[in-house]
Amino acid sequence: MAHYDELVTPKDRPQLQEPLHIFLERHGYSVEDYNNYLKAAVASANGNMREAYVKAAMAITYDFEQKFGYRFPYTFGGGHIYLGSNPDLVPKYEEFDKLNGNYKNGSTLGVNPNWGTKFNDKQMKLFTHQDGTVYTSLGLDCSSFVSWAAFNTGQVDYFEKNAQSMAHGYVNQQTGIQEFIPFGTLHAINTDFFGRAGDIIWRRGHVMSIVAADETNGIYYTAEPNCGAEGTKIYRRPIESLTSDSREHFIIDMDNFFKEPNEVARKRI
């Protein structure tokens, strides 16, 4: 892996604005080629689920950007599909399914060849962020990114059903409130516990995958789609920036989950 700060690339890198399969073909590659690269990266972890998760997360952030100079876009609602009792969300996810074809962002084995597809006016309206930010092309959001990386570690049967809940939560059918299911042990960010690559930083409404951790200097490097203009990339997250945020952050220690994902799932579901 590159030196920690080399993982954080310039802010002004462009985001994909055409379907990934077309973009790859123009650069002399195919979706199958990139999926083979992804498989090889995950396989190089030799069965270590934590390391495989990091390899998958890096494959569609730092690795892709280093090879092609582009990033995958952020799309609000790009994967965490929790309709609950809110009928207003149905049109968004129906349109999302049309764009994705047979691919579901949180449970796609390999890259989605439709990532980067430009939205029409109707789709841009549907995928406008709650803060008014408009997104122009298909990508991932934070929870679908976590789900996708987990799904691509090889635990296909399990993650196909449950990775979304691991990433962001579920709608409590009694209260109608979205709740978080910790598939690992939660630690407040300001405790003595320091997360490792493969752990997750969580706050209400957002999840970040730790791909590198500099304990000496108290800095996390996270792979995440972010609703700012920078897209899906590696971010530098000093502990002070997380503790000074008014929103409480937690580290999810995923150790037991990676060791025995199906056993942990049975206890949680």
C-alpha cells in the first residue's frame, strides 16, 4: 500500500460521466478485465476477510483513480434501500433499479458496468440530496459502498441478504425509525480503542470504511463516497476532526464479524 498521505489525492479529479463499460472500452479494457483485477486483489488476502475487505474497497477508490485518473460518482440513495412505510421513496428506487439493470449496488459481485451513466432531468430530480445538491450520474452512496466491499470479500450467500443492514441499519417496523445494527463492537471515537484497516467509522447518516490507520499520529484514512464534489475516494480523517464534530462518531470493531460473519449475523438478525 502507498504511504498513508499518498492515498489522499487532489480534490479536483473528475468523476465518471459515462457508463463504466464504455469508459473501460475506450481505455482498452473490459468490465471482465477489471473484475479479474478485483478478484486477484481480493484473492491476494489469502482468506483474510479483513484484508480482503480493504482490498475490495481500494479497488474502486485509490486503485481505479491511480490507473485512470477518474473517480466513481456519489449518488444519494445509491444503494441503501429502506423504503419502510415511506411511499415517497418508491419512485426513486424504481428509477434506480432501471438504471442499474440487473445490478444492485450493495450486492453486486464485481463492478457495476452502469456506474457513471448520466441522469436525465427526471432522474436528477429524484436523486437530488436532501440538502439540495444535484447529482448528475449513477454511482454509490456510503452504505452501498460498505455493502459492496463486504459482498466482494467472497461471502456471497450471506452478504446478498444482509450486507445492507450491516452498512446502514434497518427500518424498525414498530416505530418506523431507521435503526443501526452493529455487526461489530461499537467504541466511541474518543476512547482508548484505535480502529484498524477493515473497521468502520459510523455516525448517524454516514459510514466510512477504514483502509489505513496511523495510530502514531491519530489519523484514519477512509474509503467512502461523499456527498461533496469529490466523489468516491480516500479521505484523511484525523481523530480531532471527528471528535470536534457535533455529531457523535463511533468505531465499529469488525474483528469478530470478519472471523465468523455468519455466526455474528445469526445473533443480530
